[in-house]
Amino acid sequence: MKKKLFTIALALFTTLGAHAQFEKDKAYVGASLSGIDLSYNGAKKLNLGVQANAGYFLVDNWMLMGELGCDISSSDDVDSKFKLGVGGRYYMEQNGLFVGVNAKYVHGGKNYNDFVPGVELGWAYFLNGNVTIEPSVYYDQSFKSHKDFSTIGLRLGIGIYLFKN
């Protein structure tokens, strides 16, 4: 009985924490780590990615985002890659789950340039009224070489949702 009450209270707390955070005219800044030896593609075995994001809610629950990032590889054969991209997210206000789509230009070394569209499924868990922990699963599709550069992985981020004054 105590476990059921605790579960219900936790679900209610999570739902109330996400309520009204994804409103029109709200800004977002975030940073995340990807890889951490949890993403994989055919060209490299270890990938550590760092991303910085900024976004703006054009309407309730819909955010337009920009991304700047870097992927660092443990392989001597693969150069570090730099990313610049745009995307969007749709948030489910009741629980903080989000679905995102994006497109990135990726540059690495002398001979690597790629256009990489991607999708993401994640959760914005509010620690307080503005700060979130954002675990997500993502897939990036490479147009240069699907087998070698398309990536599926986990990302862990932190986000800050700011009100427009």
C-alpha cells in the first residue's frame, strides 16, 4: 500500500513539475553530453560529444532550437567533428516527454563534410521551476556513409527554461 501511494505521489509530482513550463515566448538554454561510450557507429568505437543548445517557444509546447557541438573520437583514424544545426521539439506538457527533429552540418578534418538529419526522444525532468535534467535517445542519419557515420546513442543534458520579461 505504501509503495502504491509513493508511486502515485511521485507521478503527481512529476506531472505538476512539468505543467506550464513550455509556454509561448519562453527561452531555453542547455548543454548536453552524448556518447560517453554509449553511442556507436561503424567508423569509431568511442565517441564523446558535447553540445550547446538555445531555443525559443514560438507557441505553447513547440520550440525552435539551434545547436553547436563537437564530437571527439578515440580512434586515430577519425578526426574530431564540429556540428552546427537547427531543429525543433514538441513537448507533452503533462509529463515533460519531448520529441525532436533536427538537421546538422558536420565538418571534420580535411575531407569530411556531411549533412545529418536526426530524431530524438527524451524527457525534461524538472529539478525546480526552471532547471531540468534531460535524458534522451537519438538517431543521426549520415548522408555521406550510412554504415560508417550514422549514429544511435544516449544523451544526458541539463536545460534552463527562462521567462521573457
